[in-house]
Amino acid sequence: MGQSLNLPDAESTESLARALAAALPADAGGWAILLQGELGAGKSTFARAMLQSLGYEGVVPSPTYTLVEPYNLPGYIAYHIDLYRINSTDELEFLGWSDLKDGLKLVEWPERAPQLAKEADIRIELRYADGGRAAELTGLSERGTNALAALDHGS
Ligand SMILES: Nc1ncnc2c1ncn2[C@@H]1O[C@H](COP(=O)(O)OP(=O)(O)O)[C@@H](O)[C@H]1O
Ligand SMILES: [Mg+2]
């Protein structure tokens, strides 16, 4: 069961990302959030706003070429991951996927490794709609579903 939201401009995408950051526990190490949507849908915009809201103060580049960018947050580590160039779940191990398990993972193009959905907590699907974007939020685990239920859309 998902919730749908209209995101008329980039600021509303960032605002949703900040609301989700606020709905996570104080230590979100081990969580995985899947960011789906075509090129330009706002996946990196969302991840960047989340990381900054969680306390990262530096620049957040797109991990398109590096595949994984680590971020030291107050209290735990986060990984911004882009699987666009991954062709199978096997390649995740090659990437050192299991080394990332204690961090908060924000994953762009999770469709490239379908096994991921089984271990993930939340799926955010972004799509083009009415000149802006629309988001579909789905809880994939019990804790993820609970976090979405606590989401404060007004913030
Ligand atoms: N809700 C929105 N409405 C309109 N433009 C948006 C919205 N959210 C993000 N954008 C813009 O769309 C672009 C998305 O780029 P990016 O986040 O890199 O996409 P992706 O990572 O999905 O390829 C950015 O220029 C951003 O400012
Ligand atoms: Mg991106």
C-alpha cells in the first residue's frame, strides 16, 4: 500500500526528503531506501536533501560515476548509491555491497538489482506529472511502513 503525493516543484521534492529524514530513527544505520524513477525524476535531488537534513554539511555530488559515495553523519554512516551501471545482483558483491550493510543506504536505480527490494525498508517512486513530479511511497518492511505512517507532510 503506497501513499501518493504531488511534488509541483523541486522545493517540494526536497521538503518531502526532509520529512522522511525526520521520520527515521536517530540511528538509521542498516536502513535501505530505494529511489526509483527515470532520468531527471529527482532521485539525486531527494537523496541530497535527505543527507543534508540528516546533518551532512558538504557538497553531495551524484554517485553516477563512483557508484557509492559515503557520508559521515552525526551518529552513523550513509551511502548514496547509483546502480545504473550494475547489470546483476552478483555485481553488487563485487562492488563490496556487504560492507555497506551497517550504513543507511539511499539507492538510485534499485531495479538493476531486484534482490535489493527484499532487504529494503522504503521505496520512493518519482515520476513526471503536470510539469512537476509525483511520488509514490511504499513501506517494504515493518519499520519502513511505520516510518511512512509517521511522515509529517506539512513540514
Ligand atoms: N518536484 C519537482 N518538480 C520539478 N522539478 C524538479 C522536481 N524535483 C526535482 N526537480 C528538478 O529535476 C531535476 C532532477 O535531477 P536529479 O535529481 O539529478 O534526477 P535523477 O537523479 O532522478 O536523475 C533537477 O534539476 C531538479 O531541480
Ligand atoms: Mg541521479
